[in-house]
Amino acid sequence: MNQFDICVTAIGRAASLTRNMAGELVGLRESNLPMRTYRSTILSYGVFFFVLPQNSRRMDASDSQASGSRAPGLALAGTFITLLLLSVFVCSSFAQDWVRTGTSLGVQKVRLAVPDFKPSSADPQNAALLKTFNDTFWNDLDNSGVVELVSKSFYPLQVPGQPADVTFGLWNAPPPDAAMLAFGNLGAAAGKMTVQGWLFDVKNTASPQVLGKQYTDVVTDDAARLIAHRFADEIILRLGGGIPGIAESKIFFVSDRSGHKEIWAMDYDGSNQHQITHQGSISLSPRVSPDGSRLAFSSLTKTGWEIMLYSLDLNRLVSFPHLGGTNLSPSWSPDGTRLALASSRGGDSEIYICDASGANLHRMTANKGPDVSPTWNRKTGAQIAFVSGRTGLPQIYTMEADGTNQTRMTDQGYAVSPNWSPNGQFLTFAWVRKYGPGEPGSSDIYLMDIASKQWVQLTHDGGHNDFPTWSPDGRHIAFQSGRSGKEEIWEMLADGTKLHQLTFTGRNSQANWSWK
Amino acid sequence: MKHRNLKWFALVVAMGAVLMLGACKKKTAPPPPPPPPASPSPTASISVSPNTIEKGQSASLTWQTSNATDVSIDGIGAVQASGSQSVSPADSTTYHLTAKGAGGSQEATARLTVTQPPAPVAATPSPTDEDLFGQTVKDIYFDYDKSDIRADQQAAVQADSAFLNQHANINFTIEGHCDERGSTEYNLALGDQRASSVKNALTAAGVSAARIKTISYGKEKPFCLESNEACWQQNRRGHFVYQK
């Protein structure tokens, strides 16, 4: 066990231009609040980094329930939750059983109390803004997977809106028994909304302030949501081992709710769903560029299936050459300079790589049988995983980015839709492991350690699941599932817990999470 | 006395003469009814020839009236006292002629029946290329996750290529379709291979590749929406579409 100390330095941040929910540029002013009565610079609370010996982490594979044993805990930080999953790969021989993997055993997450922010002015808009802010803020922290939120029923009757209001004894002892307290206030006045937020280490009464932030923005619901995302990300950054939070990330997906399959986008928590493309045909396989400026997708045109490029800055299509044949499943290299894609321009569907402009097209594979769905190693950009039907049913393969060293990763069944983890270590993909007559296998989401080819099943008994996509922090996976009766986008932690539905209207599929 | 008799005789004669006169005058020109000079009742007649036409053709409408000052036909309006006009209604029509004059009014009607033209099939006895294409060319069906043409589909491929070789002017598209199982992207690639596979079989049989377009729909446009093998088999196909 390593212990890190986190230095909390009061680095002032310049006011930053940012994009609000509606896509307009707004000036959101953000500043650090002074540590008024406290003089500390070093936070004495520790973040624990767990790398457990693999053989000591055999989870009880016979546990066939969705274990309720989410022990409280100070969480894993400094690495991905998924790193811990490595420890259960030893159980892969029991994989038909439910395996509850992840962070719940032996590791404690930070207990964080989050009382509702209080109004700081008498403006009548405060109530609605506070509702949006508090709901968003709570959900962001709850979804993060790095803290355990203390139930609100344990809170004292008087909750603080200012540092001076904090009574440490009410928070750091049972019933709340919180290690951390996030609180603050929100007020609209003269067309401006100001939010002050603090994160206190309530067990360290001498110098409790970990974080103090003030945000000023226009008085809108979207701005309240954006500030909640910002402040939640600040907290997750500090309590989650220095990995930036994802509360401002976006998920792109395919929806038929307009009558045609078009590309849509939403915030990572399912809010603010809006249509991006208006092709009026069938548009599939959205992949957003690493810098978030462009969206590559595949669309049915008069000339067949073409790769299309949409500028999210200009809000219009930008040109991409017609390649000939059927062109599918574009994928960005992590530096954003190249695209991998599947094209049948040579007769058979093969993996090609080209520049982001479509120039310099090179074929990487040459096999009978379809090769589709490339995904780059997001850490190194040096390898590509893809799907190949060269031996019959589709399987996951990896290769170097120059096409050499093609290696089959899955041993059986029907394996499709690979997505490479941000840390470069894992693949997640959809797999019907037992496939064939009399084998009513369902398509589930799996995770594979690339070096060892050991895998673990993340979804169970929930209809057809496909197209997993990693969150930028590597802690979450979004995917499509038919478990609600029709295809919708769902999200879970990368250990399979905290499953929840993000879309509810129409049929939605092929989620693609932004890179940051 | 004699004078008195004569007086009576003269009175009787005079009375008789008056009576006679009155009776005769009444016969020739009756004085009491005041308005007689131009008061005959109007007459009206209308006819249409022919009285049955096909839609789009025209017919001749002829009418005659007399003793009328105000002549109109419903749907046409005021017209001359007599005349004819060519009409070409879309639907069967009854022409209603009204003639009003000092002597009253008179009405007459004529019915024109409009028949719908016979179906074009009947008009063109020989079927078009498109009809022949639709009737003759059979889709090619595939096994699950396969894009090679199986043995029981070879006969269909031969029949299709024979027809297409006879009708070298027909251009067409082969659509590759898949069943609902598996991933969207992989099925699009598989559908592409199915379409190519059918195309290759046809070109091997002598059909020019320049006449053939291929497109994959993967599992995006299924023919059958149920989740069972019979339905899935319907959806695993190379589908021929006539290209106009």
C-alpha cells in the first residue's frame, strides 16, 4: 500500500472561456476562495493506492447475487478502478457465474457528506437554480465511483452554507461519520449567479479546507448545471487520485427519435440531449475526435456508405473524400491526426488507415471475411484492435498500427465492438461467449486485460448489450442495452456496478464517449 | 196596335242582332283576357353526343330553346338561346338547362357518363422490363454469418443470370441484408460481402459488372421483424432492385 499526500495549493485560475450547455461561449468566472482562518497548505489526509497481489484477491465466484456488499470505503485512487479488476482475472474459469469485482473489498472509499447548497440571496429564482445545482452535484459525485456519499438522513438539521457555519463535531462523528464535507451557497443577484463551494476535511479541524471555489455566471439552469459539474470535478480530481473528473464530458450516440437514425449528443449524465446531424438517411458509428472538435461517422448516401466528418465548432459537415465501396466505423488516433476505418473499396471489407483529411489511405488487413470496428490504443496510438470474421464468427484481434502482428484475442463465440481503455491496458467489447444452436447466449459486455488475455464479464442477464465505450477517466463504461425492452444507452462503473439508464426516448445505440 | 207590334219586333231583332254579334266576336278574338300578344310558353331541349365518353375525351353539348329570354345551364352559366359547346368533364355530369321566358320557364336535362380509362396494363399488353424483372429475378438467401452462395441457391443464381443476360439493357442494384443478431457494424460489412458475393456469381455467369450496383443495409432494413429463424432467414438475403 502506497500512501500519497496530496498537496493542495491555492493556484489561482484565470477566468476561462468555456462552452455552456447550449454550445455558446460564455464567460464563466472561476476563482479560488481564500483559506481565511486556516493556514495549511498540506492536506494530511491520505489517498490509498491499492495494488493487491493477484492471488490474494480471489473474489468469491460462487456469489451469484448482485452482492450488496459495497463496503464503505476510502477508495482506490491514483489508478483506475479497473486496475483492481486485474485481481479477479484468476477467476475467469468461473466466468459463467456472477462475479462481483472491483472496489468493494478491503478498500474503503472516502465518506463524503454533501448537504444541499443554501441560498445566499433572496432572489426568487434561487429555488429552481438550487434544485438543478444540488441534483446535478449529488449525481456527479455519486456517479464518480471514488467517494461514498453519506446518506442525507444522517445529516444534522442545520447544514452550513459558509465555513463559519461548520460545526465539525456534527459531521466527523457518527451518525454521519464523514471524512469530507462539501458545502456552499448559491445566489442570483442583478443578472448574475454566484456559487461558492468548499470541500472540508472535517477530521482535520485545525486546517480543514481542502478546496474553496467561487463561480460566477449567467442566471440559467444550464449554467447552474455547468457549475455543479465544474465543482464536482474539482472534488473528484482531489479525492480520486489526481484523475480529472468527467462531469463535463459528452456522449455521442445514434438515435432514431427524429424518424431517421441520426447522430445525437448528450451530457455524460444523460441531460441536454440534442440532435447533431440531419442527414435524413441512416447515420451510424459516431466517433468524436480527441480534441472534441470533429465528429466522424458513417452515413448512407446516394453513393453508398461514406465516412462523413462533422465540425462541432462550425456546426456543419466538412469535406471528406469518397473512398468507394462500403465505408464504416471510423476511429480517431489519440493524437487526432489519423483515422482508422473499414472499407470494402477493394472488394472485401478491410481495415484502412488514413490522415484525418482522408488522404494517404493505406490498407492494413487482407483477409477473406469482414474486418470492421477498429479502435486505437488510446494511450500509445501504436496498436489497433478490430473485429474480423476471417475464421467464421467475428472475433477480436489486435495489430500494430502498421498492420503487423495480428493477434486473435477472443477464443470463441461472437465478439464485436472493441473499445480500448484510456490507460491502454484493457479492451471492453460485446461478446456472446457460447454461441450456436441450443446455446441461448446473450450478448454481454466484457473486459479483457490485453497483456494476459484474461477477461471478466461486466453485464449479466440483461438482454442484448453492445458497443461499450470508456469514459475519459477510465472508471465508467457506457453501452447500449435492450434490457428495458428497447435499445437504450446505459452507463456503469467499469466493474459493472452503479448501472443506470441514460436515454429513454426512441431507440438509441452506438454510444461514443468524448476523450475529455 | 200595329205600330206597337213593330216596336216589339224591332226590339227582338235588335236584341238578337246584339246576341249574334256578341257570339261571333267572341269566337275570333276574345276581348276579356288582357295580355295575349307575345306570351307563348318557352320550349327547351338539350342533348349531348356522345352520351358516354372516357375520361379526357370531350363530347358535344347541343341545346335549343324557343320563347325564352333567359337561358342557362347549371355549371356553365348563361348561354345563347340555342347553341352547342364542347365539354370534357372529369366525372359523369348531368347538364341542367333552364329556359325562362315571358311564358314561363322550361327545364331539360342531359346526362353525360364519363368512364375511367382502362388500366394501362390492358392498354399495353406486353409487360415492361421492370415487371419482368420483378417477376423473374429471385433474391438469393444466405446462411447465418455466411456470405458464400449455398447449394440450394445456385438454381436461383442461374435463372437470374439467364434472365439478366437476355435483358442486357437492365441495370440493377443488389442489396445485402442481414438478420437482427450481432452488431450493427459487423452486419453492414457482412451485408456488403453478401451483395458482392451475388454480384460475383452473376459476373461469372456473364452479366456485365457495369450494370450492377451493390449496397449493404446490414440489419437496418429488415424484411421481417419477428425474432425467429423463419424470419431471420427472410432477412439474410441478396435483394435485387430494378434501377430505372
